[in-house]
Amino acid sequence: MPVGEGAILVRTGRSDIELEGIGEGLASTAAAPLNTRVPRLPSLGRIRAWVATQVEQQADRWTLWAPVAFGLGCSLYFALMREPQAWVAWLLLLVSALLLGATRWSYWRAATMALVLSAGVAGGFAVAKLRAEAVKAPVAQAGARPQWVDAWVVDVAAPGEGGQRLLLAPTRVGGWDAEATPIRVRVTPKPGAALPAPGESVRLLAILNPPPPPASPGAYDFARDAYFESVGAVGLALRAPEATTPPAEPPWRLALAMRVNAVRWDLTRRIVEALGPETGGLAAAMTTGHEAFIPKEQVENLRAAGLAHIVSISGLHMAIVGGFAFGLARLLIAAWPWLALRVHGKKAAALFGLAAVAGYLVLSGAPPPAERAAITAAVAFAAILADRQAISLHALALAALGVLLLQPEAVTEPGFQMSFAATAALVALAEIWPRPVKEIQAPWAIRAFQAAVTWTAASIAVSFVAGLATGPFAIQHFNRVSTWGLFANLAVAPISSFLMMPGLALGAALTPLGLGQAPLELAGWSIGLMNQVAAWAARAPAAEILVPSAPAWVLPASFLGLLFTCLWRGSLRWIGVPLAMAVLWAPRPAAPDVWVAADGAAVAVRDGRQAVLLRPDAKLFGAEFWARRRGLAAVISEDERDRRFACDRWSCAPAAGAPIRLAAAWNLRRPLKAGRLEALCAAADIVVLRNDFRPQDCAAPLVLTGRDFAKGGSAEIYRERNGWRVAWAQDLRGRRPWTWGFDPR
């Protein structure tokens, strides 16, 4: 065959192959150096094809994003600065229904999912607004005088910074009208006063105020939680509660709640008496939800060790109780051949597990975290009854949607965010976890060794993944990183799963029959082991690291990044990891120089990386909460304070070592000594006064009085080039139903 010039003819035995241009290339190598071939970037068409392939892999996963859209709608409602009118919710509910109806005429998957997600956003906003309207209740006004309160004792609430607390259903509050009387009131009794049992009718003298606003600008709003729990007032009892004769019988719902809470309180006291205060307090908290008897040192150790989630009844407890009941029922059914041949063992065990979860929910007092965990467990057992996979992302999505329909305010709560983030990460881990090959025949020693290795690897992976998933929320909300938390959780996991929770479940069930001593002692022994682990982790070097809170946009970004990593299938999912870890790399704002409590009764001043409290005995929770958010160590020592400020009982003035020339007076009605106020004004650049009196001749550049705090709430003060800038908490809260009771003027 003819060969062109500059070509090489290669004979292969079957055919001749002409490589055109090779000869010219070889001939030119003497004149030009060898060049390495530069890889070409992928074309736009190949990128489009790859992205299309990634999208096609999500064909059966688009429904997982419906609860995310619904939660986004709920979040948009809570992010508003002004309360929308009720007709907006009904209009959005109609729009959501129309969008869902339009999916019947959609022939493209992308259009269908766009309609479903849009309907979810509109529906979430509408449900959140309707929920806020449904729980609307009277809220006490600030500055009220002491009032005689006649009330039913609904429950013994979790203790606060001031000690034990009672949840009351008031029948009369002083001379207040019935329309202005809150539905629920949370009161702290006098120290040392005997706690009445739920169901009793009592009378006490108390100072009532609206639920507290945020401790600092942008901090968590506990008043919003109180609003959705119908708690319209919090207060301090000035006298011990006195038993009274009720004026009438309580409504049946209140009577039923008090009867259940009385049983829970009685069981709590029995557990504490059986195990003693050292272990009985934690055992009672994990059984009935009552935290009244937990020693404060144990709580601090658990927090420092990253084990505080053990105390709150949530997903872990429901999973252990439900799983233990499910496994026990299935084992008993299989051990009885007559019954095993006549019933579906797995479904019967699922019913038994569902009953155990429902019973545990009632026994725990049904706090919001327990309700969310019970819904999730109920969805899993319902999947078993419907012959579906119990642990899957679709079941988790259905559970999340159920929780948000009943409690749309859960999107703002750390418990919901952390529990569902951890669960989503663990279910995604289960999807990619390799399934071990099971040998048909193998010696028991080898099988035991393989099981131990598999269980250890799974425990490490579960603790590591759950810690990564909840880490951004723990940092942003609690500003603590437990250095040894992973090891502490690995050590406690088998103790709580196989000893503590089963022992508590059996003990609680058998105690009314007088047979609960043995399982409770087993649970108490395991709690002692857990306390030893917590104490070791809390006292280890660098047990805790303080991390200041990132800007507000970081938490939604981390949540969406984590969800994208868990819900997306394929290699594209990893682009969500940097977004999920935004809390680590996002720049922190500059720490303020001064913090003032919402009523002006407490002040803290920043000195380097420390926050010096001018009143270590007042508003300690708020001061420490603010310090952690800003990454500061709270100094509550009066000696350290006196090195910087000259203080008496009612005021403080700057001394020679003061980092800021600040003076404060927290007298409300009692006047200061003659000339003291004038001296404070002359010695300071910032003057903080708790009352409304502002002297005319005060020369300080910045003077804040009680009227300013009544309007703006807590404050942060920043030093700037041209003076001082004040940031107010109320400016970030807006005018919402849970903020209206704060400013009486």
C-alpha cells in the first residue's frame, strides 16, 4: 500500500498500520527538546455529564429533603423581627396545599420536587405561626410587688442556679384578674424549705416576673422556651409553701398530669432512699426525669467529661429501653416454641418495645427531648410492623417531620439539633459500614474474638461520628470542648447500654411490687463506675477547652452542610464537610469590654482573657454564660475583684488596677451614702445604675440607668475609637409574643 512522506509503516502480521506524522516527529527531535504532555482539563460537557450522574443517584432520596424544607420554613418564622398576623399562616397553608396538589400534573421529577420543597417551606412557616397562636397565654409584667399565690403543685421542676424549683398551676395570684393570671408559674422556694409533692394545693408569698430575657445580646432566649411551655412567670418564694384546702377540683387534664407526676415523685424518692444521694440522684434523673437530688459536683464532672447527655432523657435512653424491651421480648418468644409457631416474633417484640417506649415517656414526665426521642422510636417500631427497614434515613425523615409538626419550636432548641444531627450521621454511617462475612462453621473462640473486634471498631466509629456531628452545636451553644469526651463515652457506652439502663428499667417496673432492690443495686453500681470515669476525665489535664461562639450564620450553615453530607449519595457529598465545620474556621467577633445583666443588677468587665464579676453573688448563671460565649474565664473571686475595683455592698468604683474606668450601683430603692453617686460619676467613664435615677451633673461619657435596661435588656459595651458602643439584647429579639412581657414601659 502506498505510504505518504513522513509516515511509518508498521507490519503486525494481520494488517499494516500507518502512523502518520510520526516520522516527521522523530526527525524533528534533533532540533526540538522532548516535551511532556500537559493533561487537558475536563470539558464542560464531561462536567455536566458527571453532575447529571450525581443527580441521578438521588432518585430515591429527594423525599429526605422534605423535612429539611419544612424545618427551614419553621426557622424563617422564628428568625423574623416582627410577628406576622394570623391570616398569613392560613394563606401559606393554602399555598402549601395548592403546591402539593399541583404535583399531580407535574411530569418532570425536578419540577415535582421543587413543588414539594416549596410546599414544605410554606407549610413549616404556617405551622410554626399557628403553634405560637395555640399556646398564647398571659405573661407577668416586670417590677411586680410580692404576691400571695394560691396554686396546685404540678411538678418538681429541674433545679436552677438558685436551687430547687416548683412548677405551679395558679388558681389566684394576689389581686390579678383571671385573664392576666399565667397558666403556669415556676417558683424557687426558700433554701431549706420542704418541697411539696405534686398534686398538693399550696399558698406562698412570691415575687413574680416574666421569664428572663437572653443573658447577653444574641444569646439563647430561654423566654421563648417558657412561652411554648405556657410558663408565664418565674419567681422567688419569700416564705415556705403552706398546704391549703383547694377551692375547687382541678380540671381533669391537670388532675391526670398531677397524678402521674405524684407517682413519678414517689418513685424518685424511693430510688434515692434505696441507693443513697451519691448514685440515687443520677438514677432517679435517668428514670423519672427529676434532677432534684443530683449533687452539683457530679453535674460539673459530667459536663467536663462530655457525658452530660446521660442525665437528660433523650434518644440514648429511649433507644436502650426500647431496644432492651424488643430484644427481651423476641428472646422470650423464641424460647417458647408453641408461641413462636403462632405469632410473628419480630412484630410482637416491636409492639412490646413500642409499649415500653410509651411507658418510659409517661414515667419521665414527657419533657420535649423525650417526646422527640419517643416519636423517633415509634417510627422505627412502626417500620418493623409494616415490614420496612427500621433504621433508615427515610424513617428518620418521617420522625423529624412528625416532631416538627407537633413542636415546630424544636428547630431552635439545641437538643433537637444535636439529636437529629447525630442520628442522621449514624444512619449514614450504617449505610456505608461494611457487612462482615459470617462463617458457616468456626470455633467459638474465633467468633468471640471477631465479635469483640467488630464491636470495638463499631463503638469507636459511632462515638467519633456522633461527636463530629454534634460538635458544631456543642461549641456554638455551650462553648465547651471536652478533650477526653471520646474516651469517656467509649468507656461509659457498654456500662450504660448493658448494665445501667436495663437495671433502671427493671428496677422502676418492679419497685411498686417490692422487687426492685436487686436491679437498682446493679444500676447503682454501674452509676458509680460512670461517676469514676467522669471524675477522671474532668480532672485530667486540659479537660475542657473554651471556644467562643461564632457569628449567627454559622449554625444554620453547619446544619445544612451536615445534612448534605449525610443525605446526598455519591462523592459530591463531601463538599458539605467544609460547611459543616464552619464553626471551626469562621472568624470570631471581638469580645466586648463590659457586660451588664438585663436588670442592671450585675456587671462583668473583661481583663485580657478573663471576665471579672463585680457582684460574684448575683446573676452568676448569666455572667458565666456570657463569659463562655465570648471565650472568657469567669473570675468570681472577691479578692481578684478588689484588686481592680473598690466595692461596698451596693456599688463599685474603679481602682488603680481597673482595666476600664467603670462604676456601678445596684441599689434599687435604698439610696446610696451621701456623695457616693457623685464620686462614682467623677471617677468613671462608664456609670451603670440599676434604678431610674440619673444625676444631672454626671460627667461620665456613658451613663446607663434602669430605664435603659427595661427597654433594651442585657447589654454589651465595646470600646471604639470615638467612644463607646452599646449592643442591646432586645434589638436582636424583635417584637415577638415571647418578648412583649419584658418591657412594661
